[in-house]
Amino acid sequence: MSISLTPLPEVGGNASVAFEPVFSAPPSGSTNSNSRASDRTEFAIHWPGQEHLHQPSLADSDRPPSVLLVAAQEAERRMLGSLLRREGCIIMDSRSAVMALDLLGKCRPDLVIIDRDLGDMGALECCRQIKAMRRADFVPVLIVAARNSAEDEVAGIEAGADEYLIKPLHPQVFRARISALIRHKTAVDRLEEAESILFALALSVEKRDHAAAGHCQRLALYSVAFGMRLGLSEAQLLSLHRGGYLHDIGKIVVPDAILYKPGKLTAEEWVVMKTHSVRGEEICRPMHSLAAVLPIIRNHHERWDGSGYPDGLQGEQIPLLARVLQLADAFDALCSVRPYKDAFPRELTIQTLLAEGEMGWRDRELTRLFTELPFDELKLAEEQILFSEKRNDFDSSIRNLQEHLAMAS
């Protein structure tokens, strides 16, 4: 029972940027309004980042890009290195695929360039292994080749290369291609940073309630384990993992007096509490990468008979992933101490879930399958995950969960 999903680390640095002068002295005596309007136009046109950057360097960012250069021949490494240094890149070079893969296990560059005539395992296999690495699967790979063959180029792209260039390299074409690849990598990095902020926000919601400590990790674990048992796709498992952390992020807007009230909520308080699923969806909706997680966040409190919220969905109108996660959520809520209840023993929790399925609250078949999970093994994995989870980001969390699920299987 092992899954292969996807994550990452990084290489840093600083760069200094020299801008050309953007203002020129006005002609003597020209102080009329037309002249001032012209100056304002010039200011708009020549604002840093626009046309005044005559030949912008790849290093014109908060840090220079890092490039791993993989070529067996020293002459090739020197030639490619010379082109890259003109752009202010930090260069790591490797004489073999084995050495390159070892380096990628320790850091994540912004770009990997592989010479097609690589020895040992060859450029194509090196590219395949890079794309299979959790740390490096989003790092762009450029293969450079001496032979101009359509078959070779197709083979390179099928191996996972993001670009394929033929030697001799035209400096401007080479520069344009690596610029495009690094821009894409930068966009991916920014997306990951935004997701990490949401991850930390979700954990901050959990930390408001000491009784709920570990709730997000447990939901991720149980829903992913159940999804694996159901044969769901890798993308669906990743959505369940993220949903485990983000499903209740909307509770950030619910007052503590309602969220942790020890007694029964009033009708007015219950209206406020039920807004959290919609608010959570609103918080995460701007992140396009979380589109598949939004139905989990919004609909994990729906009921099979249509008596849930916020949309009153019935039966299979409720998204499958929301039905999967709501079982993990209900299981953990029953097994855990809450302000309004003591923790149930596991046997009573399972009986309660099955009874709720018979009452029409849950998908009966899914509920039955969920109660057949190997809970003893998952409990051990849960303890190991909670002990070993140190970083507040999705990538390290999914990697941690995957490792312990594999050991528990």
C-alpha cells in the first residue's frame, strides 16, 4: 500500500541590479504644462521593469537563478557554463548522471541542463529519474544535443524534458529558452509559497483548540488511507491530503465563544458556525491549484439524505472526495475529546458511524468500507506522523504521510 505523490527544497543567493538612468534633464527653459505632461509619460514608460531595461539579466530578481549543468565532456561544461555566467547564473556542474541525481537529493536548482551525449545511464534516463524525484519533479530540464533528429527530440520530450535544443546553440535563442523555463519555475515557487501560507493558517485554526491537536494530520492520514483502499487516483489522494488540512480553515472567522462553547449552540450560534465551510471555500478559491479541494471544503458537512449544509446536497450529488473526508472527520470527532463530549472508544465510534449510515446521514456503502480500515496500523502511523512532522508545508507533510503509510502497509 504505497503511493507516489510530489514535493521539493531550494538554493538561494542575492543579486545586485544596475538600472540605466530613467530620467533625463529637460531642455533649458521648458517648464510648460506640455513638457510636464511629457515627463509624466516618460516616467510611466520607463518605470523599472519596462523598456528602460535594455538587456535584462536573468539575475534581475531577488536572487540569481541556479543551474545544474550535467555533461560528461569538460569542453561542453565550459561552453554552456560560459553562456550561463553571462546571465549571472549560479552554476553547479556534474560529470555524470549519478552525481547529478545525488546533488538533486540535497538541493533544488532553478534549471537542469543535460548534454544528450551523457555517459553512464544516459541523458534520457537521467531526465526520467529527475522527473520521478519528489524534490525535483517541478525543476525544468533542458536537453542539448548535437544531432538534429526528430526522433531524438521526441524521445527527449517523452522522457520529461521541458525543452530540447540542437547544437551549435544560438546565444539569443538559448537565453530566451532558459529565461522562459526559469520564469515558469519562479511562478511555481510562488504558488508553493502561497499554499504554505494557507497550510500555516489552517494549523493556526487547529491550535486555537488544544483538544483538537493533531486533527488535521489525522484527517489527512485516514482520508488518504481510505482513498488508497478505494483505489482513488494520485491526484485525488493529494486533494484528500490537502483537504484534511484545509477543510475547516473557514473557522478562522467563527468567534471562540461559539467554536469552543461547552454546551449546545443556540439557533443563532449554529447559523454562524455553519458559515465556516463556505468561508473556507472563499479563502481558498483564488488558488487555482486548490480547485479540486474546494468541493471537499464546501461540502464535507452535507448528509446523504439532504439534511446537511451548506447546499443540502443529497446522495451522489455530494462529491465523492467530500464523502470520503467527512467519514474521516466524523471518526476523529467521535474518537476525540470535544468541549461538548468525552472521547468514544473505537468500538462505539464504529457502531455510531454505521448507525448514522442507517439513519441516512452518510453513504452506507462507503461507511461500511471505512469501518474495515486497519485502524491498529493506522494508529501507529498516526503517532509516528505527529512525532516526526516538523515543517509547516504541504510537501513535507505529504512526504511524511507517504513514508509512514508505506511502513504501516
